[in-house]
Amino acid sequence: MQKVPFLSVILFLLFSSFQVNAPKEKLQWLSLEEAEQKAKQEPRPILIDLYTDWCGWCKVMDKKTYSNQQVISYLNRKFYVVKLNAETKQDITWKGKVYHYNIGYKTHELAIALTNGELAYPSTVIVPVQESAPQAISGMLEVKEMELITKYFGDDKYGKVSFDDYAKKFRPSWR
């Protein structure tokens, strides 16, 4: 009789340690070209993390927001996510047009286009499923702000409900 409870405790500890040590989900970062191709096959909004190597707040956002398991899980399910260095010197083809590094601005033409010329880092750019203009949100986003914005687009509210009305009724649940 004594062996059954002891065995149960051992099994419980063994299985609970597997859950604690289970690998965490990671964001499935894609190139812009890969995201564009995937979106043609299975339409989803594209989220672009527009950053620079020297941007301190970009690093904070990587550490605090993009490492949050709720953010990761939601973005992997609902979006194609792209990490784009705004100062890359590589040519990028997007929607049939080739974009180049702009020496005068010391940034990439695509970063200028995605933000409508309002460069700030970090910027979170959402390209909705509908063929509308990219929506750029500048600045470091905390988890609760990321939840509000991504659920607005990911739950297909964009274009159907004004963002202000959506935000008034929204209750964050991510921590």
C-alpha cells in the first residue's frame, strides 16, 4: 500500500520537471519575401519589427515584448512576422518593387515607405490582409500595448471597427 503513493509522488515530480524544462516557443521570424509568399498562400497580416542595430529601445522590446510567451504564441498563429533592419544595405523586393539603401537618409527606402517617411525606432509595422497601406506604430511597445494592436488586426477588426472604439472596449489579458 505504501508504494503506490510514493510511486505517484515520484511520477508527479518526474512529469512536472519535464514541463518546467520544456522548450519555449520562439517567434518564427521570416524574411519579407518569405512572408509575402506565405501571405499569398494563406492570407494573414504581416507584422514587421523595424529596428536598427544601435537602437537601445529595440533591444528592450526584443527582451521584454518579443520574448513574452503569450505574444509569441499569438503572433505565430495569427501573423507572419518579419524582423527588418532599417539600415540594411541589401536590396529588398516587396510587392514587385525593388527597394535600395538610401545614402542621403542613411536608411533603407523600404523603411521610409513602410513608415510613410516618419522614421522612428523601433517601429511596429502591420500590413493588413486587405490591400490597404501599412500601419506603422512607432516606439517601444509593452506587452499590453502589443496585445491591443495585434488583436485588433489578428482578430480581423481592422476596417470593420474603428481602433478607438475597439480600444475603449478592449481588456488586456497578457502579462
